[in-house]
Amino acid sequence: MADARVEKLAEILVDHSAEIKPGDRVAIERPLPPNRCAALCATILERGGYPHLLLELPDQRRSCSRTARCPTGRYPALPPNGL
């Protein structure tokens, strides 16, 4: 069962704060609890928008730098303090 407060917050964000219209592409960048993310995505879809979740995982950049393949055969250097 969905929390009515979470659904109301999603409606306020979509309808009033961002004024999502049909065809709008909406990037969701901030880390959100799963129930808030689901409610926000559902509300965007109901309004005809297209939600795009942009995730950032711990050590994501470091992991990508270690496994990235570069045309020159070199890997990008990591800064001394990590990422």
C-alpha cells in the first residue's frame, strides 16, 4: 500500500514545482528512497512525461576508471585523493 503523503509530495513536485507536461523528459538525480522514487516516476508517467533515473553508486567513477578502455590504450589517471 502506498503512503498517501508520498503520493501527494510526488503530485506537488510534478504538477506545481516542475509543471511536467506530456512529452517532457525528466531527470531524477538525487538519491531518493525507493517508495518516493516509484511515486515520482508513476506521477510523471501519468502526466505523459518520461522519467530518467540517474544513479550514482559508491565508487562508481573509480570502478569505471579502472575498467575503461581508451583508444590510446591508456587509462585515465585517478587524482591522488581518490574520487
